[in-house]
Amino acid sequence: MRTLALAVTDGMLHYELSVAYEVFASVPDGVTVPWYDVALCGPGAVRAGRFRLESDRGLDRLPHADTVIVPGWADVDVDPPAELVDAVRAAHEAGARVASLCTGAFVLAAAGLLDGRRATTHWAHTDVLAARYPRVTVDPDVLYVDNGSVLTSAGKAAAMDLCLHLVRLDHGSAIANTVARRLVVPPHRAGGQAQFVTAPVPAQDDHPLGELFPWVLERLDHPLTVEDLARRANMSSRHLGRHFRSVTGTTPLRWLLTQRIRRAQELLETTGDSVDAIATATGMGTATTLRRHFNRTVGVPPDTYRRTFRSSRSAAR
């Protein structure tokens, strides 16, 4: 039986904790292989959101586990407790496989486990993780990253993706699929978290491009060029590029493409227009061009995106 420790302290997110407990602590019907011996390891009674939890073991038991799961950390602006960070580091040094869910990546980063490694976290906090821990290669687009002994998941529901991935590694695809069916979730999701990320224009408008952005957004169906944008902003293309990098962190063409993709997402979610019609409405020209850029940016084809988000909107209504 594989031993699995859920590292818990005050300040953990209850959703990710409950996802991991549901996957690893409940033996699926019909599964006869030895399952996981799960323990909540923490400093006595802890609070996760509105819930109070009694730990089974102390944090000093983490180095004795085969796998350690660190759930999401509620406030990324607050340093995780030193005893948690030390225990996670000690577990990895003892040979444990360590995985974080959502913002639990901040705990792993504080322990130094992500230095020189690729990692992810909730898309809303990837920039913070990258800035605070420059030795970590943060990938904002994927659902999870598997470095062998260290794994990280993206935000919220991506915790389920990583937990099922761990079951697949330990017990094979058939059993992982059995777990997924019991939980009524797909055993594997296409694409990464890029498909869930909004890409708004900067909130502040007190910059040289403040009037240009809304002008562009009203004309996304036009074949706009960098020269068109520079002419509208009454500056050279070179100066336009400098202002774009200062305000948006990217180039005019990359920003324009992002806005076209975002508009395509909106149309796929809210209309029944064909991909050809959406390509025209977003200035992509052809369905082939839209599909190529959409798949590269979002991680799934337009038709797959539409099925996912139109069905969820229909269910909500």
C-alpha cells in the first residue's frame, strides 16, 4: 500500500484538499490492487476556509510518506509557515514524490523544490510566482507539470487532472479511468489552462495608448497592421512598439492577435456562427488561419472550445 500524506496547515484552500482526499482516500468499486494509505499531516487542528480539520499525524511524518500532496495556499502574499516549508523539503530529500495543487506551488517554491524546474499554478498567480522565484520556469498555459519527483498543477479543477495523473502513474490508465468515472469527470482534458484565461486590455487608460485600445477593439474585423495602429496613435512604428511593451508587456502584433482570439472565444461561446464567419468577424481571414492561431494560443481547436463552453452555458441556463 502506498502511503500518501496531505500536508495541512491554517491557510489551506479546502477545495483542493477535498479533491485530493476524494481521489486518494476512497477505494473505487471493483479495484482490488492495494490503494493509498492517506493521512492528514499538520500541526494539530487546522482551519481550511470555513472548515476545521483534525490532523492524523504531525508534519514530521511527511518524510515517511511515499507521496506528499500540498493543497492550495489561500493567500499568496503571505509566506507559508516555516515548519510546513521545512517538512516539505525534508520529505523530498527523503525520497518522497511531492505534488502541489493550485497555489500550493508557492510552498514548493519556498522550499526550493522548483528551482531550475518547470512549474505551474493558478493562471491568476503565475506572474507572481515567476517574479518571486526567478529560478523557477513558470508555464502559465498547462494543466499540470510532471518533473518526476516534483509535480505542480494549475488552478482549481486542474487539481483533479493532476490527481488522476498520479493514479495513472501508480496504477495504470484503466484504474485512473475507473476513478474518473466514479467522480463523473473526464480522465484527461484536452488543452491547458490558457483556454480559461481572459485577456482584457490594461485597466488604466492614463497612457499614450489609452485611446488606441478601444479603437482597435471596435475594428477587429479589419485587417489592421502595425502601421495602421501607429498612424492612429500618431507615432512611429518603433515608438508604438516601445509603448506597447511598456503597457502590455508584448508587441503590437501579439497583442492584436490575442484580442482577435479573445473575440473569437466570445463568439464561439455566445453565437452559433460558423468558424468561417467568426474568422471574418475577427479579422483572421480564413477558418484555417483562425484554427491554427486558436489552437496554438488556447490549446484546443475552436470546435472543441465551443462544445466545452456552449454546453456549460446551456447547463447554467
